[in-house]
Amino acid sequence: MKNQVLVFVKSTTVVLFISALISLSVWMFKGNFIAAFILSVSFQYILFSFIGGIINNYFVQQTRQKELDKLEQLSSILECSSCKKANVITFIPDEKERVEFVCDGCTKKNVVNIVFSVARVTEPIIMNSSNTASATISNA
């Protein structure tokens, strides 16, 4: 919270300083200092809010795209058990062994059973002919 207040105070100080410089230059050319100050503060806040909105929308789109890319890796095309229509489903593997989805065509519930199995990684034993021959001779 303290950091946000500090950022707000710094940015407001910069805006007021720039507005004061603009107003001073307008006053030097026989213009209205107060009107120029209010106009330049308003213009800066409108401009910064517009630019901030564009930047915020850009980052929101980037975040959504990253989320969609992650979900795409977890998506599958499965047929409905009733009408055999292909459905795109997204599931996240968790402790459950089943995932339910509603068919887009017939709106009936389907269940996907997911079976997890674990296997040990093995390496093949490669024996060349000289190892087999020496093993046979030493046993004799």
C-alpha cells in the first residue's frame, strides 16, 4: 500500500511540474496561467489514462493468449457416446479418475475415464559376441 501511494505522489508531482512549466510559458506570452494549468493537467490525465488503457488491454490479451495456449495442450477431441458427434473438451488431470462433459450436439452427459499407469524405464542389455564367448569359456 505504501509503495502505491509513493508511485501516485511521484506521478502527480511530475504532472503538476509539467503543467506548471506549460502554464508559465503561456503566461509569459500574456496568456491565462490558471486556465493553461487546468487545461494541461486535464489533457495529461486524459492522455495517460488513454495510454494506460491501451497498455492494460495489451497485457490482458497477452495473458489470455498464454492461458489459451496452456489449455490447448490439455484439450482433446472426443466422440459423444450417444450421438457420436466430435466434442472438444479441456480437462486438467487431477486426483479424480473421471471427467464429465456435456455433448454439444445432443446435450447428454458423457464421462471420460482416465487411467494413469506408471512404468519403470529400462535400458536394453546389449551383449556382443565376444562377451558371450568369454563367458562360455570361463564357465567350462
